[in-house]
Amino acid sequence: MTGTVITARDEAHLKALELHGKGESPPVEFKGNAVFHCGPIMKKDGEAWRVVAAGPTTSARMEIFQDEFIEVYRPAVIIGKGGMGARTSKACQEYGCVYGAFTGGAALLAAQGIKKVRDVFWLEELGMPECLWVYDVEDFGPMIVTIDAHGGNLTADVGAKIMERRDRLIEEMEG
């Protein structure tokens, strides 16, 4: 993908939702952009920031509030590792968002797609891995869309097939 990516993990999601609850806005525009579940390793070169590594973090941790975040802020894409559940799938369908699974362990590959660190917010308050980093990306990926805007959830579908086959194999072994 090419465009704007904003990193946000647990603490950033919670802070953004807390601000919304107070009638306030976060310092970034999530609407129409990508939110990346990532705690990057950054280095400051003079006045500019440089991405050292930007691997995805496990998205399942955000499942408890990702649906509300999507409803409130309307990002176009959520990027992370490991897939997400039914609440996020439903929110993606209702509000026109997709989830892109980025390969775990590919932090250097992700960093290559980040062409510019445009800004950083909440660094002092939340720390490097939890704050909001705003990136300009080009050919960022590869990713697999595992939750589409129609309610499809590839991760859940594959999990269900695995469990079905597992149960069938157990029955065959016992019988």
C-alpha cells in the first residue's frame, strides 16, 4: 500500500478513545488512513526520526476495543499480526474497513516501505513503542487482507476448518 500509516498499539487506542469520550480529538486524522499495530524501534538523526525496525505486533490484544475505534475514527485499513476476531470483523463490515495481516518477524521489511517519518505524538507520555508515529509509506507490505469490508474473516474461516478436521481425525482415531 502507498499512503499514510499511523502506528497505534493498546495505549494509543485507549488514549484516543478516552479523548473521544471527552469530546476531544487526537492529534492525527485516522479517517481514511491505515492504523498499524506496531511498536517500532526508532532512531533520531539530528532533528529527523528514522525507522530502524517496524514489525507488526499481535492484533488480538486490540480486539476488545478495535470495533469501537473503527466506529469512532473510521480508518480504511488496520494492519497487524495474527488476525482479529468477530467484533473487528463486524465493525469492518459496518464501517468499511479492512484488516491486513503483515508477516510477523518482518520488521526490517516493513521499515523499507516507510519513506518518511512525518510526525510523532504522545512520545513523552506513552513512550516509543506505544505513541503515535505518522509515516508516509510506499509499496508497504506484503500483506494479506484477512478481514474484508463484507464481513469475511479468513483467519476465522481457516481456524474453523482446522477444528473441523481435527474433530474428524479424533473421531476416526477413536473409532
